[in-house]
Amino acid sequence: MQAWQFTKTHAPLQLVEVADPVAQAGQVVVDIKASGLCHTDVTIMDDPGWMDLVQPPVTLGHECAGVIAAVGAGVSKFKPGDRVGVCPIDPDTQVSIGGVVDGAYANKLVVPQTELIPLPDNVSFIDGAAATDAGMTSHRAIFGVGGAQAGMKVGIVGIGGIGDFGAQLAIAAGCDVYAADPKPEAKQMATAMGCKAIFDDVSEMKEIAPDLIVDFAGFDTTTAHALSVVAPGGKVVVVGMGILHSTISTWDLIMKRAQLVGSMGGDNSDIAFCYDALSKGLVKPTLTTIDFSQIDQGLEKLRQGGVTGRLIAIQA
């Protein structure tokens, strides 16, 4: 089969021929139909710090959906032909695909059955792939960590692949959602989905004073500005890693008795929630597709900031 392998920092991925994976006990082999491209993969390629966390040569890609091709001994919950999404994080070992072990930029993928989530028949592989990271991560941050509930004022910073999915989930849950993103195409997305108001910068939400702000951008000032406008007793959840530092006002943090917390990833339950929302037509993420053979070009487009929503590579 073919796979896009990462070998070292500052080197392009290589499309190589590798042996088909074989399912061992408790494992399944998935024929991948759709793989999401994530900015994390760009940072793995660009930032030498990631070399302590990945084990090259390794196939990147950590969000996918497909059809089970084979099962190993002891697999009882799934069978060949089942449509599934793959949670990128093993619930037992906490090992992530697409870094420590081979991931989804390939024709096939072998994973433990514990990482699988049934994909409803009326949810496409493309949407199913997006939900395994953009959906999972945003749902955990907004609801699991952020505690969002109907009627709450929720600020979303960054209407990209993750923020788009998350904002739609929050609106579907009955939250009053306000968006901050300077890009015109992001503003159009936020307007179309029903955000109450859209701003260039989260600092412009001062009069709104959201109960919860989720920073999906993580560009230093985005976090600091979020803390400056969140309601007294409110919470700022940081997800984005645009810049790996932020200078905040401890005055705002202390005097507001605010909470500043981080959120990373999620689990099968978050993905299952997203699949249910997709199946019911409650959300429709903004997605663009490319062919599997164009993954290297897609990652470069992502690096240059030329992607609106989520970019998904598809296979026949």
C-alpha cells in the first residue's frame, strides 16, 4: 500500500510503498476513505521540538474514517464491512496515531478496536473524518472542559477547522455564540451558522462579557484578550497552539476569579456525540476535499493559511 511518511524536520513527506498492516489480537485493519489534514502535522514537519514526541519514519495523519477490512482474534464488536471513525488517541495507552505509531495518511490503518466509533449510514466518510479531531477536540473543550449549557454566552476565538465545528455544536446546544476572527471568509462562515455577532478580535467582546471563551487560535494576545473580557467568574479554555506562550494579566485572573484552563483532544464519547449531531443534521462543518495523492500539496496550503474550514483527503 501507499503511505505518506515523515522522516525528519524540514523535510517534505515521502509517498512510499509499505507492507499492508496485519490485524493482531484485538486489532482491526481499516480501509481509509477520508483523512483530515491538521495543522499539527505541519508543526511536526516544521518544529524540531516534535522529534522528542514522534518516532520516524512514521506515517502522519490522525483523523480518519473508513471501512473495516479485517479483524484480529478476539474482536467481537466490529466486523469487516462496518463503517467506522477512528479516535486518534488509544483509550488504554494514550498513544496517538500519526506520530508514535503509523497514522491515517495511508491506504490502510491498523488500530485497536477500542479506538473505533460506528459511523452512521447517513454520515459521509468526509464528515466522519473531520469529527474525529475537529469535532472531538471542540466538543471536549466547549462542553467537557468549558461546561457550556443552553443560554450561556460563549465566545469562540478562531473560526477555522476546529472553531467552525465547535461554534456549530454550541449553537445547536442553545448557547448564544459570539465569534472573533479577522478573516473575511471566517466571518462569512460565522454569519451563516448563526453567531450573534462577529468581531475582528476577542477584545471587542468586552460589553458582551461571555461566560465562557474558547481560544482555538492560541496566538498569545488571543488568550490575554479573552481573559480581559470574560465575565467575572467565567472561564477561558485554551486549545490553539498558534504560539506556544502567552502573557496574561494576573489582575484580570485574580480580580475576576476567572479560570484559565487548557484542553487537548477528547475520546470516543466526544466523537460519538458529533456523529449523532451530524446524523440529525444539527451541524454541517465547512470542508474542502483533495485527492490522497495531493496530501503534500494540501499540507503546504495549510502552512500558507490558504484553507477555509477543514481540508480532507479522500480515497476511492
